[in-house]
Amino acid sequence: MDFSVYGAVHEGTLADRMGIEFLEAGPERVVGRMPVEGNTQPYGLLHGGASAVLAETLGSVAAAIHAGPERIAVGIEINATHHRSASAGHVTGVATRLHGGRTLATYGIEITDEQGKLVCTSRLTCMLRDR
């Protein structure tokens, strides 16, 4: 799938700089991964803000796919709960649609480490607008 229409992987974007890769994408579910290395805080652990960026990226792409090519999705609310740390490898995020309406879309995002252990849960709501 060409993600460029959704503004997700253009060169030089935050998602690009953080090394986010998309593994699966559709309006109900988007899966992506991100390296821990380069996205850490001073103690060598995955930065909580990096988890939030991964969550918002995956949820926003899902919302944009749901909205369609003539519309855009903009995040209006995100929360994140950090359950455990990650210090190496990659984390994988799965954004699953909770609500998909005409003007709002909400996604629950679970981020896990390479052992499948829950690192972070997040919820993102996007407003859908005409392009």
C-alpha cells in the first residue's frame, strides 16, 4: 500500500526519523514497528514519547484510511500508559478501530516488545476533515 497519501512515511517526517515501518494497514487495523535504539531516554530505555509517537502514527494512518483519500485525519486526543520498559530490539504497535464515524475515529493501540510483553497501551481520537 502506498502510505504517502496518508502523510505517514514522507522522507524527513517524524515517523521516518524514528524508523517506523508499516507491516499491515487497513481502516480497522494498522500494524507497525519501531526500533528501540535511537528512540531512548538517557537511561537507555525506550522513551515514553517515542511510544506515543508510534501510537499516534499508527492510529492516524488507520483513521486516514478510514476517512478516504479526499479527507484528512488530525489527532485531537491521545493518552498513553507505560507498563514496562524496552531497552533493545523493536517494539510493535497494533492500532485497532474502536469507533469509525464520519467526523471522528478512535483507535486503541497496544505496543509490545519482541517477547510479546505489553510495553504501552494508548488511545487516539482523530477528527476527520475535508482535504
